[in-house]
Amino acid sequence: MTAVSVDAKGDRVFAIALALAGWVIKFIAVVLVIATFNFILVHAAPGDPAQVIAGQSGASDEKLLAQLRAEYGLDKPYPIQLATYLKRVVTLDLGYSYRQQRTVASLILERLPATLLLTATAFSLALLSGIILGTLAGVRAGKWSDTVLTVVSLLLYATPVFWLGLMLVLLFSVQLDWLPAFGYVTIGVPMTALQRMVDIGWHLILPAVSLAAVYLAIYTRLMRSSVLDVTHQDFIKTAKAKGLKQGRIIIRHILRNAMLPIVTVAGMQAGALVGGAVVIETVFAWPGLGRLIYDALLQRDYPVLLGVFLVMSVIVIALNLLTDAIYRVIDPRVSVRAAS
Amino acid sequence: MNRREFAKLLGLSATALSGVPLGIARATGQTRGGTLNTIIQPEPPILVTAINQQQPTLTVGGKLYESLLRYDFDLKPIPGLAKSWEVSPDGLTYTFKLFPNITFHDGKPLTSEDVIFTMTKVLMETHARGRVTFARIAKAEAPDPLTVIFTLKSPFAPFLTSLDCTTAPILPKHIYEGTDYRKNPANAQAIGCGPFKLKEWVKGSHIHFVRHEGYHRPGEPYLDEIIYRAIPDGASRTVAVEQGKVQLTQWGDIEFFEVPRLSKLPNYEVSTKGYEFFAPHQWIELNNRIKPMDDKRFRQAVMHAIDRKAMLQRIYFGLGKLATGPISSKTRFYDKNVKTYDYSVDKAKALLDEMGLKPGPDGKRVTLRYLISPVSEANTRAAEFLRQSLGRVGIDLQLQTTDIAGWAQKFADWDYDMTANLVYQFGDPALGVARTYISSNIKKGILFSNTAGYSNPEVDRLFEEAAVATSDDKRQELYSQVQRILVEDVPVVWTFEQDYPNFIDKRLKNVLSTAIGVHETFGAVSFG
């Protein structure tokens, strides 16, 4: 091994380390800015946890309020509260909910799987069916099947998600009695692991479909127009001229190129999907993060609220990175351009 | 095709979907076994009623924790943990004899030491309304494990009305002594001496109770399990009732506007009993500090301007009774012989004219803010009804919306003109009524204090004397007097004694047996 190559290697390692360090610093800065912003927003709302507890207890006195405010650290001035909070964020400590007598991290971890299951299912469902339906509509543009798909997707897009959820419950639970109306698992029945999985899946159908509906509509419409765009380009004409079969043209040439806008939008919306889950989780009594946020907001449970916001911000940042990565896989030009 | 057949059709395992097997066995008289499914909303933060007294905590925790006494529908004391009790003639010494063989969920015995520790130490720290009463204890003695003697500093008749399980739940001394009660890790296990103990709590989903095998009352509990499901959405709760997924609802689980429709379901009976202890009293709070609400003629005019009967029927679907004054007819010492205010737009206008509040060119005499109390959907509708009613006599209301935290803050800090308030009476005027009207309780920042800022030395004196008087006749006389003065002065505009519908599966027995109804232990509840 020559001295030169060691230097060159060292330089490269150094460059990568520098880039990584820059990225980490940026990430931390973004998270801290978000955390500060969250803190200000949350405290700008009128009322505090002590008053909520008093309000729901039917009785109150000075001692109760003072005790609760001291527990939450609300007796200190705002800048000190903010500094304490940021210090905890840096040390990855999400804090403690005095209301629930638990650490915020344990509360979030307990709820995260349910939300991930719901949103991942809804997201995959929406993306997959959106791509298929949108492509079908795109290649049959102008025919009656295209019209039907377009109208249905427009209707779905315009439907409020909670209303759709309630209507599905009325039809499939109340009228037909095929699917459970709420909850995530049948309670109080001994089950094997397999039975439990099936049972959870069974409870998942209605909330996942309701949550997926709006996004399904967006992807279908987006995919349709994207497919239409690509279909009129020269390389498709070339492919046709070469005598390729229709199916092969759609899959190899149209789809791959038409996917790009979908990936961009889907990446941005994955975060919004978690937000949409608040409503669906409430309608279907699904024990996820969305419900935790909603309850924490009404109760002004600041540590929980800030903790969930922070975790969600990190998830959204991570998803954006993932989108970048997927972009490179689908479209080789992206990485070529980046390298040059 | 039902869910089971549908599942089979799809080749899925139907065992998990077949619903809960009740496993009921018929014993002598009452049926043994079974699972009671019910609703809890919002989900309580913790289950220890001594530490948190939010409504859902009290409902759920009543199954885990017991207290010395229970109360029948007329608020007369009946045995709880105490099988008998005696009050000395001077009203100072209270002696309670406990039932033998009471055990906590961890198997340790409950003795007089636990009672004294909880009431004189824990509740003094953690229970805002309990400590008002228990601060009057001068001396607490335990001559033997089954006897508790409390000596009060001065006579306080409502002491005997403050020993229900929402006010004085008994905690195990061996677990809590010398600890920070609020942060004690044992709070997660919620160890009490009630007929049910905590098996599992899946946050956001359900709370699962099973029978406490060492429960001291023979034969109890009859049920094997109770499951409280957290169902946050009102429409979903309605579906749960319609489908028979739950056998009991309480408080505002079912929105008022759904009650007439659901009452027709054949498998439920609807009862509004079991709220006698709380006796939720609803009124419109008028900030007495602000002109023109500082004038009693204005407040009387508001009383005349509202068609309360129509409001009760249309907004609250008849779930309640018109209030005649500060004391609920469910509470002790209620007197119906007071001045009445009939619905009369003319009388209201005449009173406003008399005080010189003439309508402007736009017909408005005065514009006031109305802070909507966000505790129920019906309150928003009620606010719209009031806006129309008062508009007819020239009082213009500007509606303000907020959430519960915002409402509590603004209201407690007196930053409001008018708002709706719902206040519990806690079985005795000295505990639940006086606090709204006595001037020593005008305290900024404190909810359920004298937030309206009404002040009348005569009223102060009467409430004070009535609290310490030892004979019921004397107390009745004083409270009758104070009711007449308050109804004349109208510090707040009383609307209804609010009722809440309990939907109860017809197979269930003994659900509502005391003045705290659904908060009771449920040891005697059974399927048939």
C-alpha cells in the first residue's frame, strides 16, 4: 500500500465524514427549530393541564392547581421551560406525563405499532390500487371505463374521511354485520397467535379502507394524467413501431416513466397520512398515535403532545430521505445528475 | 348472512369472531358469571380515585376502591366497609365498626389503620373536595383493627354524607405510607379492596377487570369480568349500543339527540337514576361584576326571557327537570316554595325598561359575549337557542367557541360575560351548593368557586350556620331561608337538573342501587 493511495483514501473518508457531519448538524438544527416551534404553538393555546383536570373533577382549589402546575414545571417562566425542554430533546429524553404517570417514550412506543399498521396498510392499498386504476384509466382514456373511474375517484376525493368511515360502518357492520365496527381486536376471548392476527386483520379492513380512499383517489387521478402524458411521447411511438406488444409497452415503458410524479407526491403525503389517522382512529376507536395526540391536546398534556410532534417530525424527515432514495432507484438519471 | 357466516365464506377462522361466550351458571336467586361490556369516555388517565377525581376515573375506579359508607337514592347512609356507625349527640364524634375479613387485592387485610391513613393523610394531599371536609377532623383513633373513631374540631353535619367511594376511597397503607402518593409506581396496579381488580389496561382500547376472589361480601361479585371499552366517537358508541356490543352506558356516552331513537331498542331499559349524589345542576352564569349584569332586575329579566321548558324538550330531549333555585330537588334540604319565573317576554322587557336599559335604533339594548361550554354537543345548540331567546328582548349575544381547557381558563379567570355551567351538589348544600354563592369563595383562577362574584352577607351567614347546625330541622329552616333570598336575587340563571340516560341490558340486575349509580362497586350486579 503506497502512501499516495492512503492519502487519497483518507481524503475520501474525510469527505464522506464531512458530508455526514454536515447532514447530522442540519438534521439536529431542523429538529431543534421544529421542537421550539412546537413548544411555542402548544403553549399559545389557552388553558393548562391543571385547569382541565379541575374542570373534569367538578371541584378545585388553589392547592390542587399549584401541585399540578409544579409537577408540569408550569410554575417556571416560559424561557426556562423551553430551555429545559430543548435540553431534554438533545439528550433524546421525551419527558414524563404526570397525567398518565408514564414516560412519554413508553406511551408512544405502545401506540406506534397500531398506527404504523393502519397507515402502512392504507398507504400500500392506496398506492397499489391507485397505480393500477390510474393506468387502466389512462390507457383507456375517453372510453366509458375511464369515465367511470374518473367520476368515482372524484367522488372519493370529495368525501370527508370521517363520513365515509361512518357510512362504511353503517353498511358493513350495522346492516350486513360482516365486519366489526370499532376496536382493533376482539376483547376477552382467548386466541392463538394466528387467530389473533386474523382477528386484527379483520378489524383493520374498515379503518384502512376509509383512510386509503382519499389517497386512492389522488393517486388514480395523478397516475391517469401521467400515463396520458407519457403515452404521447416519441419513445412510445418507437416502441409501437418496433412491434412490441401492448402489455409490454405499458409495463416497461409507460409505467416506469409515469411513476415518478406519484413517488414524489406519495413521499410528501406519507406524513399527512399519519395526520389523517387522527380522525379515522377516533371514528374506529383504533388505539394509535392519532388518538394519543387528540386526547393529549384536549387535556393539554404538554409532554405527550410535544413528544408525539417530535417523533412525527422525525418520521416525516426520514420518509423524505426514503423518497429521495426511491427516486434514484426508479430514475437512474437522478443519481447520474447528482454525481456529475 | 352475518359476520360469522361471512367469515366462513372467506375461509377465515370464525372462532375469534364468535363473540364473547357468557359462561353463565344459575345459582340460588342470582345468576353467577358473565362479562359486562360497557363504555368509558374519555379514557381516564389513571385508575386511583384517591389521586385523580376526573369523572371517568370515578366511574371505573368505583369497582376497585370502596369507602366506609354508601347512600340510598334519598342520600341516607347504608353500610359500605363499615357495618355500623354512631354519631355522638354533640355531633363531634363519629364511630365506625368495619366488617371483618376485608382484604386488598394483594391479599393483605384492610384495617382501621388504612382508613385513618387514607382520610387524614392521602386525601388531604390529593383530593380537592375531600380535604374541605376531612380538614375538620381533629383526632382519628383506631382502638382496634375494626373500629375507627373520628373527632371533629366543630360539628359538621355533612361529614356523614362525604364517605362515598368517590369522596373517600380507602388505599392500602402498607403500599402508600411514606411515598409520594402521585408518583407511587403501585398506582399502575390500582390496588384497592373492591369486588373487582385490574387484570389488564390496553391504553386507547380497553380496561379489563376480573373478580377479586377474596372479596368480603358473601357471594359477591356475581360477574366474572367487566370490560370498559374506550370508544371516543359518539356515533361509534351509538353503533355499539345498537349492535348490543355493550350492556351498559353512563353519563354522556349517548348524545342526547340519539336517546329518543335508541330508547326504542327492545333489549335495553333506559334509566336516569343513580345521579342523586352528584345531582348535576345546570345554569347560565352571569358575570355579576359587569354592567348591566350587576343589577338583579337584569338577571331576573334573563330568567323570564328564556322558554326553559322548550329548551329542555328541544335541546336536551326532556332529559332533566326545570330547576327552581340553587338546590336540586334530588339533594337534601330542597325547598320548592320559592318565587317562580314564568316564561314571559313582556315581563323581561318591562324589567329591562324599568332599569333604564332602553333598546337602541337596531333594537339592541346591550351586547354581551357568551362563552360556549364545550362539554357536550347539546351545549352548542343550547347557546344558539339562548341567542335567539335573549335577542327577542334586546339582549344581543356574541357566541364564542373554545375547547375545554380554553373554557376552564377563561371562566376561572372571570374573562367572560355569560357561560353555561354544570355543577355537582355532592349530596349536601354545604358541600356542593354554598361554594357557588358565598363571598369567601370568590377566588380568581379557581373553577367551581363563586365565579359570578355574587356577594350577600346574609347569604354568607345562613350558609355558615346551616353547615354547622346539628339538627336537620334547624338546617332545613336555614336552607329554606337562603333559597328564598337567592331565587329573588338570581345570582345565576338556573336552568335544569340535568339527567343522564343509562342504557341497561334487560338481563342485568342491580346496576343502579345507590345514589352514585354507575360509580358503585357492581359487586351485586348480575346477569338475571
